[in-house]
Amino acid sequence: KKFKGDIRGPGVPSRVIHIRKLPNDIAETEVISLGLPFGDVTNLLMLKAKNQAFLEMNSEEAAQNMVSYYSTVMPIIRHHPVYVQFSNHKELKTDNSPNQERAQAALRALSTSHVDTTVAAPSSVLRVVVENLVYPVSLDALCQIFSKFGTVLRIIVFTKNSQFQALLQYPDGASAQAAKLSLDGQNIYNGCCTLRISFSKLTSLNVKYNNEKSRDFTRPDLPSGDSQPAMEHPAMAAAFTPGIISAAPYAGATHAFPPAFTIQPAGLTVPTLPGGLTSLSLPGATRLGFPSLPAGVCVLLISNLNPERVTPHCLFILFGVYGDVMRVKILFNKKENALVQMSDSTQAQLGKLLHSLRITLSKHTSVQLPREGHEDQGLTKDYSNSPLHRFKKPGSKNYSNIFPPSATLHLSNIPPSVVEDDLKMLFSSSGAMVKAFKFFQKDHKMALIQMGSVEEAIESLIEFHNHDLGENHHLRVSFSKSSI
């Protein structure tokens, strides 16, 4: 009972850090990993009953770096903001209770792996493989995570053997060593997108273009090239080809518009995340791997469309899965391109989940409607008062049901009189194949239906969302993360 807990916020530097408001089921390793990026952790005292812990660093300088870092970036562990401050105690004296033994064992395990950085690292280039890729991971998200351990000079992302990978270069081996140590095996998002990190045989990266597939932060002058969108979901690469997206990607699309994100000037690193990512959860859109955008950037530029198949209504229904679509405009002279205006910038970021389309942020702040008396062949539509918006209610359940396109669709609002065969017939009426169907056990208002391919599922969603099933029930369709 020696430690009463330092609730007043002392500003006097100490090697001992007081951490408050920890989640109930916090693990020792999670607390230690908050300190590891800043130096060696020499002792740990867990006060689980009080949701607190004390962490002793190897030097006052390391402790100071840690406190000043977390004063600007609030560490979040499993949705909990955690508070970090200096302790009144100059060092920790710990006893031999079972609780303490566990803490000491965790410390030993992590410190032995905390390699002596004076030993030269094999390379300053890391190879990163993202396993169990449930959400898309962007180049910017990786920069954000890895820049915690040093300035990221160059980065390249690519898909190889159907795995999403990256090569990332630091100025020195010590930064690469520290990043590998803290991040290897961690999940970017809860329970998925696991980082597997190894040293690359390359000693330097050669980057020719600054875009969403590669960046050289030391060369802001590089051209953006004509990069194709990153295909995070291999199934989606083929998904739209005969359908809504034209088979030959529209080469000119990128030139008229600025690249999606501005390039960082040399020496500056993107905003950083706290060290151990042990299920660190990021708010809303950031959780899906998109950097935060300036408020008010709500217009997406969509290219690679198939002009023969696409209509404003198609885009309204499809992007409506990810946010409330206000206006859609198919460009008159370049019908392979369209502008989609979402109701806010978060929803514009979620719209970027549709990775097989080439989607960038438009320089336009809104979509202009044609002037009165000027007809534009129905290429521009205003949907701001549509009853089909899914996200009007704050805190709507729909926010937690946003998933990338998949072959399985989630159906809801099914009236009691409609049976399995009715829905199977409806979904096969457009020529698509229905592979499987299942009502929810407890609730026959909902069902899962698996189509022959992602492409068929996308087209079925566009065709049958809001389909009138009678009895004043309009069918609701969205993508499901489950399969049957």
C-alpha cells in the first residue's frame, strides 16, 4: 500500500511515470510498450484495482521524451484514452507478490527482446507484410505508424503473392531496429491487419514517383506518375471490370486533378501514433487507414467508370453504403469520370473503401448543379433531400456496418410474408447467380445472400437496395463481412 497514486499532476521530471485510466483487462506488456519507443523500461508496478500503473524508465531524459510526446498525442488503448504524467516517486521499489512477479516476467521478456541499439542493424530498410487485411491500409497510415520511430525517408507499397506489403527506409538502422521491435506482430486495427516486419536485403529504396503507391519525402519535386489504385482486395480488382468500371483504366484521369495528398516536405514526418499498437483503436475514419482530411473536403473524384453502364443513380446507391450522397455529376466531356459530393469529409474518406475504383479527393468543394435552362442530359443529380440516406441519424447503427464490397450481401427490413425462394428469385432475376442464402436465426427480418462474385453483389446492391417488397417494406441491402 506504499503507493497512494499521484493524482495531482506534478511537473517535476522523474524517471518514474504514472499512468492512469487504464482499461480493466490491461496486460503488463501493453503498459511496457507505451514506454519502449523512448528507451529501456527498468521497472513496472501495476495497480490493476485502481486502473493505474507506474513505469520506471532507464533515464530521466527517456521519461521526459515520453511525457512530452504523450502530452501532444493522447495514447488510446482499446478505446480508452490513457493519462501519462511524471510521478512523485524518484524510483520504484517493488515486492515479491504474485502480481509483481508477473510484471517482472513481462519486463524480462520484453527487455531481452529490446535489442541493444549499439549493435548495428542489418539494414535501415524494413519489409512489412500486412496479414489478415480486413480493412484497407494506405501508404499514409503506414507512414503515420512508422514515423514514431524515426523520419521515414522513402516508402513503397505493393501487392505480392496476393499479400499487401511495403518497403520502408529510415535514415539509420537504429530507427529500423526500434520500429521492428515495437511493431512486429502488432495489429493496426483490433484483431486484424497484423504487421510482420523483417529487415530488407536492400540498403536503399529508389522511388520515381510521389503518389499513393510510393513516396520519397526527401524529393517533393518528383512527378506523381500515373499510378493505378492500390488493389487492397484482390477480388475487387476484377470486380467491376465488365460492369461499372471500364476495362481499360482511363489514363488521363489523374492529370487534371491534384494528387490525393500533398507530399510532406523533406525532414518532416507525418503525425505520429503512440508506440505499441496493441489494439490501439483509432477514431472513425482513421481506423480505416485514411489520414484525417481538412474539414469540408467532401467531393470525391471517381475515374475508371464504364460510361455505357454508369448513371448518377448507380453511384448514389453504391456510395450511399459509405455515407450520405448529396450530389453526383458525371463529367460531360469525360464520362469515365464523376464527382460525388458526400455530406461530410469523414464520409468522403469512407467512400475511399471502394478501392477498385480510382478515387481521389477533388479540388472542387461542392458539385455545381446545371444553371436553369441548361440541360446536361441527366448527368448531374441532386440527392440532398433523398429519403434513402442511411446516416441521417447521429449514432446510426449503419456506421458500424460499413465494409468493403464482398460477394455476400446483408439484407434487412424483410416483411414476414417474404420467404427464401422469393428473395432468391428476385436476386437471380437480373441474371446473377445466387450461391447461398440464410435467414438470421433470431430475426427473419434479416438475411445473408451470397452472390456468384463481388461484381454481381455490387450490381445486385445497386439494383435491389430500396426494392419494394410489399406491406410497406423496402429492402435494405449492404455488404457483409460474414460469409455463409
